Amino acid sequence: MNKKKTLRAAAFAAMLLCVGGLASADSPPARPITVVVPYSPGGDADLSARNLSAGVRNITGEILVVVNKAGAGGAIGSQLVRDAKPNGQTLLLGRVGAQAILPALQPDLGYKWNDFTLLGLLELNPVVCVVRTAAAYKTLDDLLAAIRRQPGKLNYSTSGPGTVLNLTTQALLQSARLDKQAVVQVAYKGGGEATAAVLSSEVDFTCNNLTALIGNIKGGKLRALVTTSPQRLPDLPDVPTASETGHPRLEALNGWSALYGPPGMDPSLVEKWATVLPKVASDPQWKTGVLTIASIPMVMSPSETHKFVEAQVAMYEQLGKSLNIQLK
């Protein structure tokens, strides 16, 4: 974890400790609930889970213990919850990568997208395409025009094929009727490294989750050209949306977090979370935590979440077929 991410995680953890001090006086259950995060500590998913833990404790007094089980793009932690007892004691912090992209693009994955009990969507994390502030591209049209004039010359950073960073850029090229080879993909180990590559001029641009970019955008080091959010973001009021730039299909490409459980959970447990999560959504400290990691609060019911994720998987399946992308 780089120094900036470490500092951000430490600051966020300190905020959650303060929030945790406001917890309900109700007695917590004898057994804390484990929330598995299928990614490393300090990242977007980890921060989202810890914010949820603090929010639930504020509302119900229950203790959610966050456990990181990273590996295989989120598949290892997801499989662990897939195979857990459906007693409500082991839950999953679901993410777009492990819960939509992998099931859509990896045929030999050990689980399907609907092999879980979907308890509720929590938040959206928009994708933003950025260049260095010193770059000549002032708008998205400027960047696309340069790609069109010089196919194969410009490059972009990702965290690997079949990731949001890669798929958003490919969807943009497709929407602009440009060949998928019109720009060169340079893959890095993670989103932080992909952002650093733009800052160091190793690549020309990247399309990454806002969480990984907001500090450098506000700090004047990166220029945001477009956001995949449905509306303009309060933190970036001058940055147009995908629809405003003529690429509405990009609105479907957002990061997101959701609460999942193992298959076969009792309906009473599902109903419990269907009641708790809307209350968490009204908690000012939880909202502050969501905004701190540059996400948008978006709590949905279990049935709404099921429809949302189903549509996400279908979209990535279609995108993968059109781009001939299949993960192994």
C-alpha cells in the first residue's frame, strides 16, 4: 500500500472510531457478524465495509467485524462466503468486479452472480476519465479527436484486462466508433498504480474510480474530462456527465458496493437487513463516510439490488462479447 493510501485509510479509520463512539446503548449480540472483504485492506471495498460496520453499530448496536480475504480478483473471499453457513453470521462486501464482471466474463469461476443472498446495494462509485492538468486535452472531445488522428499512439492505464478501468475505456472507444486498438492499454497492479502512471506521464489518460482520483483532481494535478454518474457530482460541478458528452452507455459503468450473504439465508434475516440498511442510509455519519471515499449513497432493497446486479452482469456479458474479452 502506498503512503497516500495508508494515510487516507488511517484518517478514515480515525473518523470511524469517532463514529463508533456514538453506537447504540443496546447490548450487542454474543457473536459478532463477520463481513468478508474480498480485497486488500485500505482500498475502496475495505473502507466501504468499515463505514458500514460503524453505521450498523450506530443504528442497532450490532458489531460487524471486517475480515479481508483478497485474491483472484475478489473470487477467493467471495467463494468463502458462498460456501459459508446461511445463518447470517458471515456476510460479504460485494463489489462490481467480483460480483458482476467476473461472473460475466470468467466461465470457469467457482460461483455465479446469483449464488448469493443479495441483501442490499449500499453505494455507487463513479468512474472518471482523467488526463494530466498540463495535457493539451481540455475536453473529452479533444482526447477522442487526438485518438482518431493518431490511432495506436496514445495509451491508457488499467489494473488489468476485464477490470472497470479497462472496460470503461473500451466502452468509450466503442461509443465513439473507434477501434479497440486505437489506444494502447498498459496494465498495472492496481488502481493506485494506474493513477500514478498518468501523474508521471507514463500514460496519457486513465478511466478510474473517483475514489482513486479525487485527491489529485482537487489538488490540480489531474483534469477530469467526464464522469459516469447520472448527474454532475457535487465535488466536480464543472465536469460533464457521460450523457452530456454524448456517451450515455457509460452511465452503466460504475463501481459499487453491496451487502451479500450465503445462499439460502432465512427470509427473516433478509428482512432484517432490508429494514436496517435504510436506517443506516439516514445516518449522518454513514453518509459522511460514503462521501469521504467519493461515493454516492444508493441504498436499495433486496429485490431492487437483485434487478440492479442482474442488469450489470448482462451488460458486462454483452460488452465482453462485443470486445471478445474472456477471463481465465
